[in-house]
Amino acid sequence: MNAPASEPYRQTVSDIRPNLKFSGRLLVRAAQVQTAKNGKPFLVLSLVDATGGVQAKIWDWSGEPPAPGTILQIDGRGDEYNGHLQLRVERQKPVEGDPAEFVPAAPETPDSMYAEISATVDALRDESIRKIVRQLLDWALAANLLSAPAAKTMHHATRGGLLHHTVTMLRAAKALADVYRFLDKDLLYAGVVVHDLAKLDEMAVDSLGLVSDYTRDGRLVGHIVRGVVNVEKAAACTGADRERATLLQHLVLAHHGEAEFGSPVPPKCPEALVLSAIDRLDAKLFQMREALRATEPGAFSAPVWALDRIEIYKPENPRGA
């Protein structure tokens, strides 16, 4: 629901609609000056608040872009471009405030999610697998795991999003392992925990969970290959069994499912197939849920670019959370 007219600055990202006025305070996640076809510079902003994120543009821009972490009072109008909701900024000025209050966060606390993941790792019976994963988690904790998002702008791009993505996948994996009892639970659970940990090498993440950009390592190597290298290092540190380490590396390599989506090899064992399936499912369900949050009951969402521009229907009397 839109904020009352007497308090327009209270509007949030979730209030932005095409062709409607907007006035609110948003946090700069990233900003970049670009050049229009007419040769004039304009500013592209990635803006967030606790309800979500949106791209914004300021035309005929002059000067330096605002630094990430800056809070701006924004006045403008919602817009739609190529199926994406955007914000056309008419006026903006920096204001004081606590940046932490403007960062979208996972629905569970980082400590509780990490505790659940850690308990699962401690319960792994395979000593080689358990030692590798524990070593990787220790390294990840030292690299902002508790605040890191799972992506810069796509699924789970929230503070604690990487843990949220991991813990929901882990719950799904446990449910499936109870149905398909021939699965190697230790290998599957370990694959879930480590499959995206190298995103901490791929993205430059600050203590607020904001990603300013991809790192050099992320651009040149990527989290899949870096993840395989990190498993190799952890296996060497812990003296893990060679075959078990190689199987875990395969799960990391194959978790995107196919070459088109970045995996050098397709899943070649049941646990790798399950991992790639629930990874894709969890990402798509997150994107659907986010689209539905901004949709009125009985209506269709705007086309979701990450879901092949599908329009998601929200029932008039939704029963989901």
C-alpha cells in the first residue's frame, strides 16, 4: 500500500509502480555514469531498501556518482523498460540515516541459519567429507559469510542471502533424501553447503551485505571453478580421501546443470542431479515470490526477466506466506 500523501518520503521500493509518482529514501548499492546515444552522460543507480531493490536512472548527469552506502531522498516516477520495473529520478539529495536499516535481509537471522548448517555438517558420518566442508566453512566465516548475499542482483540478493539459499536447499535435500533412500546423504548435504561458497571470492561484499561489483577473480575465474579449487585446497589441508574429494568437486562443477548455464560437465551421479535441480528450483521460487510481493491479488506480475519474462499470477485469496 502506498504511503499517505502527508508522508511521501515513507514510500518504499515495494510501492514503486509504472507511471506513478514516488518519493522515498533509498540506499545506493552501486552507481555508474554512462553515455546516452546523444552523447550526454546519465547516471545508472542500483537502489535498495528493506523491501527490495530497483534500478534507477538520472538523465543529463554531471559530476561524480554517489558512493555505495549513500542514503538518498528520491523524488521521481516509476517506469518500465524491457519488462523491468525502473525508477526515473527527477530530484535527489543525500540525507542522514543508518545504512543498515535500508539493506534487504533474509527472513531468518544469519546466526540461526549458520547454526543449522553447521549442525548438519557436524552430523556427517563421512570423515573426509566432513573435514573438507568444515574447513571451507571456516574460511567462509572469515570472508563475510554471515552477511553475504547469494548474488549481486538476481536470486537471494539480500544480506544473509547466501546462507538463506543454502539452508532452504539443505531442507529440500533432506526431504528428498527421505524419499530417494539410495542417495548418499553425506555427499548431497556437503554439496549443498559448499556449492556456492566461492561466491565469496567472486563478489566484493561489505559488512552490510552489499555487493559493489564482481572481483577480478570472479570475472576471470568464477565461483564454479574457484569452488573446485577451494575443495582441492581443503582436501589437501585435511588429508581427505581422493575419491570423496573428487566427487564433491564434481557436485560443485555440475551444480548449474549444463554448459549453457556455466557448468563444464553435466551431473554424472544422482547427488549431483539432485543438487542442480534444487539449486534451480530454489532460485526460481525466490524470484516468483519476490514478483508476487509486488503484485496485487487477482493480477499478474510484470514479466520476470530471470524467468524468461513469464508473468506470475497471484490468486485473489492467496494462501501462501
